[in-house]
Amino acid sequence: MKFILNICILIFILSCNISDDTQPVPNVQTGKMTKELIVNGNTREYIIYIPESYTGTSSLPLLLSFHGLTGNMEFNFNHTNFNELAESENFIVVHPNGINKKWTLRDSNNPDIDFIELLLDKLENNYKIDSNRIYITGMSNGGNFSFTLACGLSNRVASIASVTGLMFQGFIGDCTPTRPLSVLHIHGTEDPIANYSFVQRGLDFWISHNNTEDLPIISNIPDIDTQDGSVVEKHRYLNGENGVEVIHLKVIGGGHDWPGFQGNMDINASEEVWNFLKAFDLNGKI
């Protein structure tokens, strides 16, 4: 009788274990959401977009996209269309909001770096994030801030992409990344706001830091739209440490625009950004 009772108990335990393994994954809210976070006593906002395929059972890459000066998270969400790429490429995208529609660029005592560090902690706590694949991009002032984060948070940021942003001389002197870090820089030669003459010195810093080849491989992007007044050259500085790269998309005749949305239509900046960033993680080339 005791033997039969033990068998029954064993069958019950096994059936419970099988039931636990086959439980459906709890419903996870997906799509676009606006959330808040208290940082140093200030309420900070951000838009997060979770792809419909997200179940919370496997880790996804994370992309943070920063708006330009006088812009905001909603405008950045609408013109980059990263949400569409997030659906097809299976990643999470976040659009943070700056204070007074701008990002602070200084290296120390920076409230925006505090915001991003706490935001990353919160996101990694609430979602299944691949911590080795956290990516940064931004336009104009948001592109400048991308360089600030590459310098100040290189232990967490896998690679960055700046569109019409600049890495100013002051940043270069203070920038001390702890590891090689791949950089994409998209910039128009006729940019009336972020002067193109400052682009190369930023590229030179990353070429030197990453120990890539000094001379780029230059190729021409097909001039698909002959009416947009610009063409694109691709400059590739390859074979850096851990396989990292520095890529410059030089929009000859281009202005202060997000290609594919405004200005040059031979490339789509959002697609160029994601296709570049996703090839790297914290250890270098994937």
C-alpha cells in the first residue's frame, strides 16, 4: 500500500512539473508606450516601442534614439520610423526626451548621463535586454550626445551612430573610452548648422582609438534620386581592434537632414544606422 502511495505522489509531482513547463507566457504589453522615470528629483519621459514578437523569454537588442535641439521624443519617433525596423528586425527601441528640448554634452556632472544610466538599469530590470547589444544613435544635438555617451558609457554601449552630429574638440580631449567602439557618422557637406569642417577630427579620434586602418576604402552609393541635389560617398576605416570599424557616409551637397526622411533620398538613415549597429556587441564585431 505504501509503495502504491509513493507512486501516486511521484506521478503527481511529475505532472505538476510538466504543467509548469508548458504554462503559457504571461501577456506582455507591446507596441508604443510613453513612460516616466524620476532622476535626481526630476521627472524624465521616454517613448518605448516593444515589437509584437516580444514574449519576454529571449533577450533582445536595445536601441536608444536621441532627438535634436528644439526637438522631442515624439518627433524623433515619427521621423526615424525605428518602430517599423524594430518589428522586422526584432529589437526594442527607446526615444528619451531631453530637458528643455536639448541634451547636455559635458563629460562630468551630466544630468542626462545620469538619466540614461538609470534608464538602462530600469529597462534591463523590466525587459529581457541583451546587455551586450545596447546601441545609441541621434540627430544633431542628439548625435553630439551620442558621442558623449560613447565616451562616458563605453562599458555599456556597444556601438553608436551620429546623424548630423559632431564630436567637438573639447569632447576629444576629455574622451576616455574603456574599449574599442564602432562608430557610424552620417553628415552633409553643406550642413548650415553643424559645419562639415569639424567632422574629420571626430573621425580621426575614433580611427586612432580603435586602431583601424588610417586610409579609408571609398565607394559611391548609387544616385537613386537624381533630384535631391546630393550624392553619397561611403568611407570605411576597417580592421580595428576586435574587428570594430569607423564608417562615414559623406552626403555631398547634403544639408542638416535625416536622409530618407528629408534631404538625400539615396540612403535611408534609419536603415543605415541599424544595419551598421547590429553588427557589433561589447566584444566587437559579431
